[in-house]
Amino acid sequence: MGTLESAVLERREISTSATPRSTPYDATRLQNWQISQLAEEHMPTPYQWADRLGLDRDEIIPMGRLCKLDFLNIMERLKNRPDGKYIEVTAITPTPLGEGKSTTSLGLIEGLGKRGKNVGGCLRQPSGGPTMNIKGTAAGGGNALLIPMTEFSMGLTGDMNDLMNAHNLAMTALTARMEHERNYDDATLERLTHMRRLDIDSTGVEMGWVLDLCAQSLRNIIVGIGTSKDGYMMQSRFGIAPSSELMAILSIVRDLADLRKRLAEITVAYDRRGKAITTGDLEVAGAMAAWMRNTINPTLCCTAEYQPCMVHAGPFANIAVGQSSIIADRLGLKMFDYHVTESGFAADIGFEKFWNVKCRYSGLKPNVSVLTTTVRALKMHGGGPKVALGLALPEDYTKENVALVEKGLANLLHHIAVIRKSGINPVVCINRFHTDTNEEIAIISQAAEKAGARCAASDHWARGGEGAQDLADAVIDACKEEINFRYLYPLEMKLRDRVETIAKEVYGADGVAWTPEAMAKCKAFESDPKFDDYATMMVKTHLSLSHDPALKGVPKGWVLPIRDVLVYSGAKFLCPMAGTISLMPGTSSNPGFRKVDIDVNTGKVSGLF
């Protein structure tokens, strides 16, 4: 038997050792954190995972009851193993509550596991900000849940902390350098610090500090208040940790060398002549890479039915790629016959960036995209009452209303058409809620199938893998198809033309309107060859196909306004902005942390959602 053939056989044998739970928990009675605690009682240990996944003992890095996977060593050993099937999960334009992409991703993994497939996946690491606020964690829900939920929701194995330290070290280096340059003349500066003067412009500082909480009081701050020995006084700011360029970089790098190189190219500030000052100029990139050396290794968690699911990276879907990492996808495709990865936000943002940025960077081509939809979201797009976080759903969303669903179908059909432009025929997953009726489900299925997509209603929240059998079968069937994967635009296309193409072909706009400032920047980027290989990372609301979150359904007769273009020189992103994006969310008047507590006898955490 040949090496590749035996490797495939070995991988399939591994999957048979999994013993998923046969009886789902009562998700209508138990909260997510309670289901997680029950499921965790039989969660495999790190060395049991090694045996189940066919890994060498030195290829896992135990960290308490969790472990990291040694990416470089595993990839080297499995480099000749053929890739499994690559499955991406996205969604229609959501309500502010979200439509369950993580829940669908986990339910699909469980469903494929029930079908006896060797399956795994990867999700993004959640931020402590939303977890302690009104959104909650991103662990899925009900019986389609990632465990251990507490660790997943509260720091995991330290990647977020390492990233924050590396990011804030860059700001520490910058502000210290500015203080020393102010206090010493050139000769003294060189004698004491062995540094040349960078002549940093205090009004041209691009970076701020990061913290993994929603803290609106830190959006705009003054640092360096006090004497000349207390730092350089200037305006500054905090962003939430996932908005850091370092997180964007972690999500797209291929290995440690790529990470080290990109960290040295981050623009921190500009000098008084307008020249970029990088982390390399500050001689801090090596130390930043040292802080982040372990972050390239994905953390291994699992579903509530004990299928493996990695957690790696967690970048903003607005200003960054909004995906779990390329590293984890490369690893999963070697380890599993079916690898499931999730894109942030709806298909107009998440899938578009997966399609035209992540796949380009990774060289990987998906076999299928799963488009998550809900009756709730379609009713909203059909003209239903406003949906708001923290408020009870209006009755229209919990009672049958076929007319609202029919009116909202245009949004679903638009996203199906977008995905098909990539050469993929999507599988529509109706993430079923207990209030949905059979007639409402039937209307959606008929419309999706008429548009050429496969469609399956999935009850994974209530029933786990057993409730996701139809979805799993549709995905298995779709993975047998040959696809003609193609990008939306060629790399040679200029920035303005790329933005125009995305606006028209993906969002449905009539065109693009640039402010004079944005146009000037765009022309400068187009004339400088160093920006030729920068990815186009669109920035707009996820609550509408347009730039206006109030416009639901499929807006017509509108133009996309671009007011600015941000530059991320380490990640190599140009980010055209179609709105104002706050990098530091605010904490609400009724935040989730009020419900979180611990049992002082066991140390177990309650109240996470």
C-alpha cells in the first residue's frame, strides 16, 4: 500500500475511536454553561486526544486539561498527506442577535461525526469584551456547543494575553523613545541609548494600546501626564484586543518566520517628514515575536459530542479578515477528512474576505460553503419589527408569519448568488428555532432549491449531531461535486476598481463615492508599487448589504461612500472604510458580567452565555 493511501486509511481509522454522546441534553431547560459542565465530565485528556488523533506525544503541548497542537512538527510529518474536504460556514445578513454560524459550524461537525466521518474544525477565539457584555461568548449553543466553555470564554491558553503584551510592548517602545528623544540631544541620545533620532511626530502616531474588554472610557486618553520623567504627554487611545493588527497578522501567517517578518513591518507612527516608523525601526519586533512564539499553535477543544475543534486567532471581521487562522485550516485539512471553518459576519463581508483574501493567502480552495439562515432573520428582512440586543423579540418573530418570510427571501437569494460567483454551489442551512413552523421552513427550502442551492433544516441546537443529519448529508453530497473556484478580481486590478467590483457584485450598489481625502490616499497607493500586493479589506456594517445598518433586505438605488482608507503595513491590508468603525466597543447598561460568578467550593464558573 502506498504512503498516501495508507495515510488516508490511518486517518479514517482514527475517527472510529470517537464515542459521541448518544442522548442530547435538554437545551430548553439547561443553560449553555450547564451543558458544558456536564459534557466536560467525559472530555478527553490531552494524551487521549493524541491517541485518538494519531499524533505523537511530542506533537501536543499539554496546558492543564487543554492542549495546544505543535503546528510546525505536525505539518512536517503530515506534509505528504492529501488534504481533506474544506468546508466554510457563513450566513445571510443577520439580526443584531446573530444567526448562529458558530452553532451551525459545531452542529455540522457533530452531524458529520454521527455519520462516522473523521471530522474536525476551527473557530475564532472569543474576546472577553463581548463575553462580559451583551453578546456573550462564541461557543455555539444548546447541544451544538464548544467545550470547555469556561476556558474558551475566558482566555483559553493565553494567546490573547500574549498578543496584548506584544502589542503594548510596541507602544511602550514608542512612548519611551519619544520621551528620550525629547530629553536628550543627538550626541547624548546616541551615547546613552545607542539609538539614532527618529524624530517621531506626536500627531502622527498610528497605534494605540489594547485591552480585551469593552471600555468606552479608554477610547480617547491622554498619556504622559506629570513631569518630564513620566513619559511624553500626548493624545492616545485604547482598542479592544482583537482589533490589534497583531491579531490580523496571526490569522494570515503561514509559520513563525512569516509572523516574525510581518511583526517588524507594522507602522507605529510617522516622523515629521511623513516617513513611516515601524516596529523594526524601534527594534522591538524580535521581543514582540518572543511574546507571540506560542500563539502560532492552535488550541484543541471539542464539541459537546467530543469531536475535535481547534481554536485559533480572533480578528475583527470589520477591519481584518474575520476568520480563524490559515495555520489551523492547513493543519485541519491534514488531520481530518472534513474540516469546517467559520467566517465572521454575513457572506457579503465574511465570505467575500474568505474568498478573495484568505484563500489567496493560503492557496487553499474550499469544497463547499454553508450559508446559515434563520426564519427570524428573514422576517426582519421582510419588514418585521426592529430586533435589538437585550430586548425581548416582538411576537412576529415567535409566531408563524409566512408573508414576512417570503418578503425577506430576497436577502437569502442575494447571498446565494454571491457565493455562486466564486464557483461554489452553497448548502443553505436553516438553523431551526423551536418557534419555527414547518410551513415557514418549507418556503425557505423551496426558494433556496429553486435558486440552485442544496438546503437542509437543522435542529442541532436541540438535538446535536442527531439533529444535523440532513445538513451533514447535504454537505457530504456537495463535497463530491467538482468546483470551478475563481476569485472575484485579479491581483493586478487597481484599488478603486476592486472596491467598485466588490460594491457592485457583492453588495449590490450602483457605484462608489469617494471623499476627496480617500481619493487622494487611493491614488497614492495605486501609484506606489509597494502596495501592489496589499489585500483589499473592506470596512462596512454587517447589519445590511449596504453601508447603512437600517437598510434591510436587498437595498436598491444606492452608492457606497468611502470616507477613508486605513493601512496595515504588517498584515499588508488596505482597508477602504464605508462608515465609522469603533475599535473599542462600549459596555452596556446591563452587561453579562453581572450574571457571572463562581462556586467557591468547586471553582466552577456559572452564568456564561
